[in-house]
Amino acid sequence: MSTIKRDHYGLRLSFGLRIEACRMQGETQEVYNKNKQWVEEKNRLRTRLKEKTSKLRDALDRNNFISICLDRITHVISNTTQLDQIDQSFTTSQPTLVSLPEIEIDELFRLSLEVNEVERRLLQVQKQNRILFEILKRLNTYIITDAAGTSVPIPHSYQSRSFLPTSNTAEDSISILYRLHHDFKASPYDGELGICCPGWRKQSAEDFAISKGNFIKHLTGSDKSSPPFISVTDSPGRVINFSKSDDNRGRDLEVLVINFRKLRTLGSRCDRTTDLARKLDVLRRARNSYEGVEFVTESHWLIHRWVPKECIETAMGFDDFRRFCEKQGIIDR
């Protein structure tokens, strides 16, 4: 019996190629029909197993991420200040090996057993995720309410900034951050969890570290699958500018309006790229120069790992956002 390659969850990584029934020379119609039926059933089970395995893997990744978020929030409640160390040390990934009899059994029966086991695990993890998410949501709401955080009225309180950011804007004056989003962004927007960083599925401390390497990878776009950062801006004008980039042109864009104070209240780390560049000793590219890293500006912020749903005041269609900014005189028509 050949060894099946599995991931760290114990789930299959390969399912075999789709096969077709072949009629052998001298084979009767009855035998051919029976073989064809066997092949079709095997293909059906493989397809179902692949689909359910993919869903279970996603559910387990989500379970890990919610658990990490819960761990962070419990430390916020207990006034723990070293959140970076917590993030880097806490992992929840546990094997969920699909155990099957080691004896030689019919291949269709073995596939059927594995499909049933994966489906059972999937329902179990999905139920657990719903419970964990509800706990997370209640804790976030409790912390925000306890800190006397109130929703920022939208849309009348957009941060009125000029098209070009100034370098002396006090952090205390920032109330709103903006995230230009579309469905193909590396940082997914989840209607329940909020915004997750590109590497939200990863588990190691190195992947989530606020390091020079991760900072440069994020800004240069050399690795869009792993950096633990989410780009946002405090400038509506910059949002309009970003919409014209190759990555955003022709997309169905929306603007996520993030409450900065709620974000800080829930313990999320959010830094200006200029501050991070100084701390991590990263050379900022000067005008008309090819040395250093681009996109390091006072109005470009990086949120570490996660923007809780409770911090997102609203999601606006891009055209509505632009019209409002024009009407309020925040940007030129």
C-alpha cells in the first residue's frame, strides 16, 4: 500500500489523477460495466474528499487564527503590555490525523471511510469556530465599551487631510484610517473577523515578527503571501491615488473605514512606515534615487496581523467615497 503524503494536520496533500475506464481485449460488456462503475465511484469519492479536505484545512487555519486573536484579547484585558512576545510565542496548530485501519481493505471502502471522517471533523471544527468567534466578538465589544469608546459618526467625521501628508501630524489627532480593498488583495477581508494579514495562516514566530526582512518584503511586494502587515493610510487623497495603481485599476473597489482609537484599545499594533523604517534601520528611498525602499511616508501605516471587525466603522463603495471627499473639499474634483 503506497504512502499518502499528508500535511501538518494529517490531511491529504494528493488525491490522485482522475482515471477513465478502459475496455480490455476480450472483456465482456458485463465486466466492463462493472469496472466502469468502480472507476466512476472512485473518481466521485476522490473529488468529494478533495473538496471536504480543503474546507477542513481552511476551518483549522481559521480555528488557529481565532485562538491567537482570543489569546491576544485576554492579555489586553489583563493589561499585559508585551503583546509582541505573546503573538510570537502562541501557536495552536495541532495534528488532526485521519486514522484509518492499517489492514488491507477495499480501496473504495478506504476512501469512503476517509470522506466520512473528514466530514465529521469539518462539522466539529466549524461548530467550535462559531463558538470561539462569538466569544471573541463579545470580548472585543466589552473592551471597547469598557474603555468608553464610541463609534465615530460616518461619513461626517472623515479625517480632513491634504492630498500630501504632513510630517508633524500628532498621533493623538488621528481618528480614522482607510484601507482600499478588493477581493484579490493579499490581506483578506472577512465579514466576521475583519482584515487579516497576508500571512494569517502561518504559525511560526519568524513569520509574525516585526522584523527588517518582513518590513522590506511587505513594502517591495516581493512576497505577498507571508508578511504580517496590513497597509492603511490616514489620508483620503492617498486612497484616491492608490486606486489608480495597476493592482487596483479595473477592480471593484471599496474603502474600509477603520476607527484608530478602537484599534489601539483592542491592543492592535499600528505604526507609521517612517517610524518602523527608523527603528528597523531601513533606508527610505529619496526622490530621484534608486537606493532604499519606496512607500515609506508619514501617511502610510502598517497594522500588525489583524484589524478586528469591531474597529471597522463602515465599508463604502469607492465611487461613494470619492464623491463624499469631493463634496467635503477634502480632495479636488
